Amino acid sequence: MNRRLVVALIGGAALVAATGVLIATAQPTSAVFIAGDQAVTEDQVREKLQSDGYSNIQMVRQGNIIEALVSKDGKTGKILVDARTGRLADDDDDDD
């Protein structure tokens, strides 16, 4: 009986440890805009947008987020980039 309890506790601890490792090493889920997972500048974001064919680029920095209002193929849109990582950021502006 005691042996089963010890085996169950060790197995449970190993499962918890493995889950912790998976969480700690998980990759971010947002899409890469500028490769490298390092800080980016507004100039780098502007250059990337221009190379991707965007025009009429207007940018505003709000904390760690660079917000770019852009045009492409006759359509306008907004692109948010996390300046810390170069990844696309979520638009949390829910004014519904």
C-alpha cells in the first residue's frame, strides 16, 4: 500500500513538472511581423510595411505597441506591432 502511494506521488510530481516545462518553453502565439523576437523601432516597422506594399503609412506609438494606419490595394487598415518582440499585437479596443 505504501509503495503504491509513493509511486503515485512521484508520478504526479513528474506530471506537474513536465507541465511546468511545457508552459515555460511555449512559443508566443502571435504572428511574427519582423523576425528575431527582439525590440523593433518605428523605422523598422515602416520599412517592413513599405516592403510589403503598404502606403500612406501613419504611425502612433502607445506604450509598447506601434499602431500603423495603412493603405494597400485601395483598402485601409490598422496593423498593431509589439515593439518589444516585433510580433503582431492584438487589438484590445473593444468599443462594441
